Amino acid sequence: MEQCMVLHLDLFAIFVTVGISPSESLGSASNVGGTASPKLDPPPSPHANRKKHRRKKSSGPPRSEGISSATEEPEESYGFVIVSLSGQSWHFEASLYEDRELWVLAIESQILASLQGCESTKNKTRLGSQSDALAIQSIRSVRGNSLCVDCDTANPDWASLNLGALMCIECSGIHRNLGAHVSRVRSLDLDDWPVELTMVMMAIGNSLANVVWEHCTEGYTKPTPESSREEKELWIRAKYEQKLFLCPLPTSDVPLGQQLLRAVVEDDLRMVVTLLAHGTKEEVNETYGDGDGRSALHLAAAMANVVCTQLLIWYGVDVKCCDARGLSPLAYARRAGSTECVDILLQYGCPSDGCSPTPGLKSIQ
């Protein structure tokens, strides 16, 4: 009888979850955040004994070979499947439970070693920069950031930049699958944190994010830390893709694009986040009328508003849009003396001063 467990390897998030059949109890640890696994001698190659270990790239259901007849004692086979984020999978089998455990522990140990090696390298570069450590601690201390934004797991250490929220490692893998247009995932501990990203994370945080994205969850049950990955994925897709719980727009005859311009001028971050969550690309790119031509990005740059400048770009406001005088948002940022806004705009390809007014801009009269 083959007893198989699945070892999911999110190759971008670098984490492991293990699922086994109800009849088994697995003793190996799958939490990469814990202490290092004991050092083990490498398990034998799966090709050294093809009868004992067989490797194949999975493209369908496992073979049914090796099942004994009813008159013979069944020969047990213990297997595991490695599944990558891209959907590729590899199936391994061992005739002994102990052999399978050695394989799983060895694989988890290598992943943990790689993860800790990356963390060690990053930490070494941060030793001389106290400001970086303080910035990360500040992000962690933002209201609501002590729990995962989607499942309430304690001490989350992954972030969604455009959502301004922290999440656990399992939810971060699901967010990656949504695509960067929905959620831009970054590790709090393993990635670099330039000032503009830190400012966005500190300005929003999990509490504000969920005021917008979990405004009305009546009839739905939010996942807990103990919920399955499937339950968490259903919730996350409903929340961010389908926008089932999104805070409604205020009752108004004013078009969304004009509301966005006003919210930026008034520095109303909650309203900016709400409008960007609802808005189409066309709506967030609307400009002032009366021969003005400024977009919300022009206004944010003129106000040296780093957080709004970054958010507007992530949500699709055109960095190459010029106003009626041919001035780009970069020109406004330079006039405002905002080095951070200038750096952001240059990073995303904003043209310098003296560009031609963008033809065909949709303005608000």
C-alpha cells in the first residue's frame, strides 16, 4: 500500500508545507522559522537502487504497480511528491518509512539552510545601518501588523507593498499567485527596504488595509492560523480578486477620477486607497479640466507626497503623462524638492522637463 505525502516548495517564497494521509503521523518539522534541523548524512541517491527509490516527473496519477495479490501480504511503499510553484512535480518512493523520513528531512534541511544563508547575508549588510533596522521595526509596530492581514497568524514577516500590509509566509505564497498587478510581495527580513517602500508600509498597515478590504464580511468566515491552505486561498481570492468585502464608495455624483484628485490634494490616505481599489486604469488617469491637464500623480509630486506618488504608480497612473504646459510629474517633484519622489519617478521612467502635452487626455470639466 503506497502512503504518500505532498511537499510543496514555493520556490519564490521558499517555504514548506507537508500534508500526509490521515493514517500517518509525521515527526519531521516543516516550520522554516524554527531551529535548524539536526545535521544528517545525505540520503542515498534515488538512482543508486532503482527498485528502492524511483524518480519520475509527474504528469498524471501514480502507477498502481507493486500491489500484491489478496493471498500475499501487501508490500508498503512510502512516497512523497515535490511540487514547485510553476506546477512541476516529482514523485519519489521508498520501501521503508525511515528512508522516506530521511529524504524529507534532508530536503527541508537544505531549504532551511538556504533561507538562513540569505537572511545571514542580508543581516550582515544591515549591521552598519541602524536606520534600516529601525525602519523594519517601525513597520512591525504599525497598528495591526502583529498579525497576518488575512489569517491572523502571529508575527508575519512578509509584505504586500501596494496593499501596505503584512502577512504570514503561507499567505504570501498565495498572494504571489495573484500576480503583481494585485499584490506585490516582498520579504520583510530578506529583501532591501528603501525609504519609499518603508514609508508606504508605515502609512497604511494591516488595520487600515482591512478597513478597506474587509469592510463587510457578513456571511463569510475569515481563516485562522489553523485553516488549510485551500481555505486561505479561497478567502484571499474573494478579498482581493473578486473584491467581495471591499469598502463601498461614498455616495456622490462626483466621478471617481475627480474624487481621487481631491483625496490626493486633501492627503486623505484612506480615501485614496479606497478609490484606487475601486478604480479602473482610465478613471485613475483622469486629469483636471480647463486646460490644466494635471493628473493625481502631478498633484502628489507637487505636494512631495511620497506615499501617494508610489501608490498611484503601482495602481496604473501614467508616469509619462504631461500637463497642458508640457510638465511631467518629475518637474513638479523637483520643484517641490522631494528627492524621494524624484527617485521613484525616475525609477519608473518618468520623462524630464519639457515633454509635449499628452494627447487625448481625458479631463474632468
